[in-house]
Amino acid sequence: QLGKLLIKCSTVFLISFSSQICAIAHVTAKTMPHEDAECRKGSAPNIHDPATRELSVVVPSYNEEDRLPLMMDEALDYLEKRQKRDSSFTYEVIVVNDGSKDQTAKVAKEYCKKYGSDKVRVISLEKNRGKGGAVRTGVFSSRGKKILMADADGATKFADIEKVEEGLKNLQPWPKEMAISCGSRAHLEKDSIAKRSYFRTLLMYGFHFLVWFLCVKEIRDTQCGFKLLTREAALQTFSNLHIERWAFDVELLYIAQRLKIPIAEVAVNWTEIEGSKLVPFWSWLQMGRDLLFIRLRYMTGAWKLEAKKCN
């Protein structure tokens, strides 16, 4: 009798607690950030217009004055050589200065002077919005048929763009011109575990489990900052994106799977670079909360997917 009563009370408690969490997730859901005003005014390049470049590279940057030059030198050296080999290849690099307090904007603008503002553009945000918000801003201002997200630390070798391009190509035919190819560090996991503390390894496995259980089941590494999207895929996913900080990659891929956009995962070279902005415990705690709320807010209808149209 007592056992049955305890089970009944526990069940009632869990149902009540789950209902409260769902209600909190629904009530606290933020509305989707408004698309940049420039996109609507037509005073600047934007994702809604037809592509005029083969490739756009979006580089979110927050206090990256020390690490950005190495990444930009490597990327622009590769892109310039590729353009010399193929005159039809056109590109742009968009550095999004995410409210930096150092000289990130000044460093980036030196590349505008060197390569021209048609090839290198700098967008500065007054306040820090987070990596997802910075990438979203750059994507909305892009002109490329394909759009590459690339981290400012240069942890992934830029020449590996050819690997993710091949991954994108292998997904053809693209349904409604939409496809995504994700760089992946999953093949390096065993080596990285050997260098990590038990606590960080536990956090990593916990995060992977939550991603798999709540949001994305078929991608082993959702957090690699090297992702290539077709223009239409970028329009549809980023127009529906809500998360602006570390967990934005997960929501991006969750949206893509909900929209039935094909996704490839491709192994890339990756080196850990000093100066990471990720604080292991607190950042992962925030990401865990965001993962739960991603699932609940879409499940309860607080967030809905909307199809967008190009001009």
C-alpha cells in the first residue's frame, strides 16, 4: 500500500514538475530577433537577394585581435590562390565584430584596406550578441551561393573547405536547393579525451547525450564552427534561429532536420588554439538549459518554423 502510494505521489510530482517546466519554457520564450533593418531597406547586401558571389565566409569575432590575423592570413591566401586558378570563383569574407572591447575591428579593417571592401567587409555590433547572433548578422548580409561559417581562431585548416564542399556535393540533388555540410572533430575524440580532465570529459559526454536525446540524433559533432550551407538553406535556418549564444549550432541543425534539409558530416583537421571564450562549467550549464528549452519551446508551439522567400 505504502509503495503504491509513493509511486502515485512521485508520478503526480513528476507530471506537475514537467508541466511547470514546459510552462516556464513557453512563457519565457523570446520572440525571434528582427532581421537586420538594412535587409528590409535594401541599403545593403542581404540574404533575400539573389547571390552575386560564389562563396561568403562569415567570421564571428569577439575580442579576437590576437587570433584573427592568423586565421585571416590563411583564409585569404587560400581564397586568392583559388581565384587565380579559377577566374570564375568569387568570394567575400565578412568579419562580424561582436561588440569587442579590444582592437578586433581595427585589425579586421586593415584587411579591407589590403584586399578591398568588395572582398573583405567588417560589420560591427554595438553590443555583444553572442556567437550565434554574430553569425546570423553576417549570414543576413551575405552575397554568396554558398555560405561558410568559420571561427576566428583558425582552429580548422581553411583548405578543409574543399572537404565540406565535397560533402555538400555528395548530397545532390538538393531538395529546394537546400543542403548543409558540417565539419566534424568526432574522429579526434579519443585523442582529446586523453588530454582532458575527468570532469571536462564528463561534461562533454553529458552534453553529447543531451544533444542526442533532446535535439539532434544523427550528427556526432554539432559544435564545430566550420559549416557550409547553400544560400537557400542559410535563409531558411537562420531566419528561424532564436538562440544567439553557444547552443545556436544545435538549434540550427534541429531546424534543418525539422525542415528535412539534408546534412553531411565531414571530418576536418582541427587544432585547439589558446584563448577560448568557452568557460567549461558555466558555458556548458547554459548550453544544457538552452538544449532543454529548444525542445520544449518548439514542442509547446512557443517557437514555430516559418518558410521564407527570396526577393
